[in-house]
Amino acid sequence: MAENVEVTRSHNTTPTAIPPTNNAHLLSSSNNSSSPSPNSSTHPSHPSLHHSPPPLHGHEATFVRPADLLRPRAISRPLTPARSDRPIDRDERAGLKAIRDFLRVRTCYEVLPLSFRLIELDVGLTVKESLNILVQCGIVSAPLWDSTTSTYAGLLTVTDYLNVVRYYNLHADKLKDIDSLLLSDLKDVEKVLNVKAPETLSVSPEAILYDALRKQLVSRARRIPLVSYDSDTQRTMVTSVITQYRILKFIAMNVKETDMLRKPLETIKLGTYGKIVRCSMDTTVLDVVDEMVTKNISSVPVVTTEGVLLNVFEAVDVIEILKTGDYGNLTWTVGKALSARSQNHPGIYCCSFEDGLDTIFETIKKSRVHRLMIVDDNNYLKGILSLSDILHYLLVEGHEEPNQA
Ligand code: AMP
């Protein structure tokens, strides 16, 4: 059974705030961040811009930077020409091998904490009711249960709510019926939108973790429901759902060789760099939702016109808006929506091109990270590193096994 370690908030945070709309204010204000900034240099084209945005009225966000916090800049490794026989390359290969070996002898069940709760929702519930339950329970997804057949009926995730939003945006005449939309109707919504059913993958709790992750890579699912089959009753039963974060934390806590993964992100080309979907504080939530659905991404960075990272709009932020019950609020700007975020929001996790997965695994050990924004020393957005990117690299990079799918 996996070690059940409570995630504690990293004390190494850099408190900053997000301006709802006014970028000029950001550029001309002084940085009064209380945490030490390892690099005080300014961007050539913005001499007054400080390392982090200054606090402003409205929603406060926190930037958490492995590059700053877990390894002093001074000992960051400089980029060197690619050579496959350097110690850093050998260590990287050995680290990846250790992780894969570990995943091959562990089952999915072992990823679960010692105690956990499972909330299943009946497909006969309305979408509105399901939203209330998720909000009350503080969760963002749940397995669905079809009580007419007593079987597992898929996974409800934020993507379903994004689809609903998009559907009613395209068919405003049907909005009057939204309160009676059932979870079982979500399939019809997918058909009308011509989008694939999200998260259809499921595996047995006894499945080898490595195999389950290979399947997850193919399906692009972000969660894996653990579903067992009872041959006596010929029925399925959900044990739990494991998330990408939970899997990466399991690796971080149990494979010490993660500290051998020191090659910089830039060298291993990990993350997405070109064609990043971004928005401004003035973009409407509806437009951002559209992008998330069509591009199948779970977050959109919020940037200034110059490309400085201010915040990140996440798919789960839509739940905060929908829980008001007023779908008209989806015309809010991103700035307004972020101001309505809970005070408990953990902040935006950032890293730099020079970081290796070693520092990122250290962060994962301590904090519930869902993605990292790759920024330069002046907070210019350079790329996005999602948990799926990391898992893909762990499983696929330099892969040498002939027998694996
Ligand atoms: P995610 O859905 O966030 O797990 O990411 C799935 C893939 O899309 C990963 O390869 C990410 O690097 C990439 N990605 C995530 N967000 C964005 C974005 N806003 N723009 C472009 N690519 C993204």
C-alpha cells in the first residue's frame, strides 16, 4: 500500500497578486513581494518590470517556482552541448529506468492512499444536482453509476461541464431546459458537439501500473478509474479513481532515483512551447471554454499583451462560476472570474527552462501541482509543462522495449 503522506503547502512561496485588467498598472508598480527573488534583472523592453507582478486589489495569486525555491540559481546547471555519454545523460537514463522498473512491479491499487472516500453519482441525477454535490464535497470529478443496470457508467469530469457550457452557448434557445438536463443526457451533448467522450479508460485495481499508464497515454485520459468485475454477479464495481498527480506523487515518494533526472527541460524538450493557447484578463470565460474544449486542454495562461504571465485560467474554475447557478456569468471576463476564486487557491506553479524533473518531483512531493508554467526570469511565458507531458516522458523517452505497446 502506498505511503499516505499529507501534502503540506510549500513554505517557499512568492506571494504576488493578479491585476484584474490593468496591465499598465502592473508595469509601473513596484514589486513589494516579501520573498527573496534570486534574479532581479529586468527585461530589456520593460525596464520597470520586476520579477513578480505586484499585489493589487482583487484576487491574490501565488507564484511557486521550483527554479527559485528548490535549488539556488547559482547552482542551476548551465546548458551544454548535447552528448549522449555525459554523466548527466547516463543519470537521466538510469533515473528513467528505475522509474519504469518500479512501475512494472506495482499495481494501480497501490497508488491509493491508506484511506480514501469514493463518491459515485447516479446518471439519473441532473447536471445541476451533480454540480452541487461536487462543490459540497470539494471534488472535481466522480465515477458515474447506472442504477438501472447496476454498472459503472463512466467518469464525470470538468470536461463534461465545459461541453455543457459550449452546447448552451451554441443553442441558446435550449437554455430554458438546462435545469432538467440529466447526467445520462451528456452523451447526447457530446454527439451534438461532435466531441469524443472524455475519460472512457478504466482498468482493474490489480492492473500493473506501467500497463495502465501506457493505456492512459494512448487515450489521453487524465484520470484512471479502477473498476473491478465480479464474475459471480457479472457486474462492475468502482474501487477508486487515480489521478496523474497521485501517480506522480507515488513515484516521487518511492523512487529516490527521481533525483537523477537533472537534464534541463529545454534539453529534453519537455512541455509545450509553440502555439500556446493564451488569453488576457479581458477575454470572456466563454471564449476560453471554447478553446479548452476544441483544443482538449485543461488550462489557459493569462498574459499581458507583452506575454508576461499573470495567472492561469483552469478548467475547474468553470465549476466556481457554474455553482452560482447563473449561466449568464459565463460572459464574465477572465479577470472577474479569477477574482471570484476561492482564497484557498494554491497559486500558480512555475519553473524555468533550466529546471530538471528532479526539482519538479521535489515540488510534487510537497504540493498538489497540476501543471507548471515555464517562464523566464522576467515572468515571460515560454511554455507549459502538464502532468501528462511528464508522464509521457517517463514512459516513452528513449524507450527501448520491443514488447511494449
Ligand atoms: P493538459 O490537458 O493540460 O494535461 O495538457 C495536454 C497537452 O496540451 C500537454 O501536452 C500540454 O503541454 C498541452 N497544453 C496544455 N495547456 C495548453 C495551452 N494552453 N496551449 C497549448 N498547449 C497546451
